Amino acid sequence: MPFEDELSEALRRTGDGFSPDAHALVTAGEQRGRRLVARRRAAVVGGSVVALALIAGGSAYTGGLFDGAGGSGTTVAAPPAVPTQSPVMNEKTGGGAVSADQLIGVFKQLLPGGTVSGAKARGTGETAHPRVSGLYDDGKGPAVLGVGLARVDPKGQSAAQSVACPDENLQDFDGCTAETLADGSKLMLFQGYEYPDRREPTKLWRATLVTPQGYQVDVQEWNATAEKGQPVSRTDPPLTPGELKAFATSPLWRPALSDLPAAAPDAGAGPADTASGAAAVLESLLPKRGITVDSKGGEGDYGYVVLDDGKGRSLVQVNVQAGMGELLKGRFGAGAVTQPDGTKVKSEEQPGEKGGANVVCWTVDTLRPDGRRVVVSAFNTSNQNKSATRDKPVLTMEQLQQIALDPKWFG
């Protein structure tokens, strides 16, 4: 299993306990994931493509949009329920000026005709992250639609990431635009899928707005009666991109937003430098001849490059972790080789697991005696969700091992 899938699995099991077996290799990566989930919200998670990320004081919510469980099991008669408890422990609430019923009223008022059933909401007196959802039917089939409101640091990294389009090298989607409005607000309009590998035909469309005052409006809609687990009820979600924009930018959300407590300053200021950290080290360790870097990205201890040797593009990615020795005791058994310095190395060739036809994944996983880990994976495609573009990854297994074992990772 590629390490980014392992990270997703670890995130999904947060709070449920962890088991340090061979298929939970990135349990400790959960801590890293908390920092990266906003930026990579649509890139590598195995659940909702762009799960609602309401950022407050450095925290992100990555579960289902409104039911806390990814929407699975929701029936046509019962749209996703609003949680009875906040996802964040001991969170502040708003002033209570806007009730759940008032939010439902705004929700219905902004929809272009049609009917709304099963609407649920949490007002500003219940939470610092009010939300409203319901089943909307414009006559072409019922669909779940919801809105989340929050205050964010408008100059912070989390805010910038929430209105940035996903990386097309890591995520397959139909369209995405990011623009700056006349008042300085940032708006992202996304058209994609609940699952990046499209194993189900459920579409997910989204509009996210961040204003100069730090108001965040996040609107999501599906072409089904639930985020997951239900057949599609129509070809596309009900609101067009233009209607999504009008819905998200409506001034009718402002009373609720202005009733929320201001967000704490974001620890990370501005968008992350995509050529920093592990990505920069990875690029520096690549072969110097015969290969060009088509694109690159990453943040901190995760990085990737898309390489081209003239025979097709190939994705290579790396993850660097510390303190993994105890958690990975069962990982480096059969098939692992121990280097003279005590570093354990395990090389694997596996089929891709993100839906792309004929995709293969070559991985070299290394664990230093002090628990530091470097995992390098290469694919015979530039995007794991798309079909293979070549027979094999551009780098050999020997080259991947050389990269993973280089002391520069910790120099």
C-alpha cells in the first residue's frame, strides 16, 4: 500500500486506536497529516475528495461533511445529520445571534426554486462552526447539499490552501478555478468526484470562499442523496458553478459569520513553498542526465516530482518520518535487508491502488536504527488515478534505494 494511502487510513482511524501492523505503517504520520491535511485535502485521502476543512486555530476537520462519519449509510429519506457534538473538544461558540432555524431559512432562500427536505443545522450559539444541510430537489432528482461556516486567519496558510485548486498531478478532477473577487475575497470552484479513482460515479462539486475579514463559506453538493453509499440520483449536482458562486458569496451568510469568534493567527503564514523540505532534497538526489523534472510539489517531510525521460511521465514521491522504530517492528521482517549501519531496507513491487489502469508502484522503505524512516515510491504514470503512461517507473529499484538511503535526508 503506498504510504499516502496508509496516511489516509491512519487519519480515518484517529481516536479509534491504532495497531502497529504492516498495513498501518504511517500511524505516526497522523501527526504530520494533521499539519498537511488542509493542503492535501484532495490529493491523497481515500474518502471524500474535498472533505470539509474548516480551519480554526490550526485544527482541520476531515471527516464527513455533516454527519461525522463520511455520510455512509444515509438514506434518501434522511440527509446527513448534523453532529450533536462539535468535532473539536471545548471549542468556543458564537454569540447565538443566528439560530439553526434561521440558517435553514437562509439555506432555502438561496436555493433557486425546488424543494428542500430533512434540513438540519447548528446555529452560532451551538458551535463556532455552524452548518446547515438538506436534500434539495429541483425536479431533476434529489441531492444532498450543505454549507459550513467558519472564521479563519485570512493571511494564514490554512486559508490559502482552502481556496487553492488541488494538484492535478495527484488528483483527478473535471475542473477547478481559483479567483480573487473585487472585494479581495478568494474563491475556489471545484468539480470532481467523491472518490478520486471514480470507483463510484458520485460527483462532488464545491465552492469555498475566504474573505479579507477571515469569513469562510464552504458549500458542497453531490449528485446523490448521500456523500457515500447511495446510487447517483442525477447526472450532475444541482447547482451549476455559477450558482455555487452566488450561493457561497451571498451576504445572507454574513450575520452568522460576524457572530463567530475571530480565529487565532495561523502558525503558517502564506502558501507553502512547493520546492521546500523533502521535495527539494528529492530533486537534488535525482539522476543528472536523461531525465527532466516536469513538475514538483510537496510540503515539509512530503515531496514529489513528475519525471520525464522521453518515454512517458512518471511520478516519484517521498515521505520522511521520525520515531517510527517501535511502530514498525513487524514491517521489516521477511524480505527486508539490513545494511552495515543497521538500516533496514524493504523493496516492493505492487499494483497501483488508486484505480489507474495497469499502474504499478515500486517502493523502497528504509528504517534507520534510531527510528527515522524514508519511503520512496515511483509509478509508471504521472497520476495514480489515471492509466499507466509507460511500462515501468522511470527510476530503477536500485536508484530508488540509493535515494532513500542518502544521508542528505537528515543532514
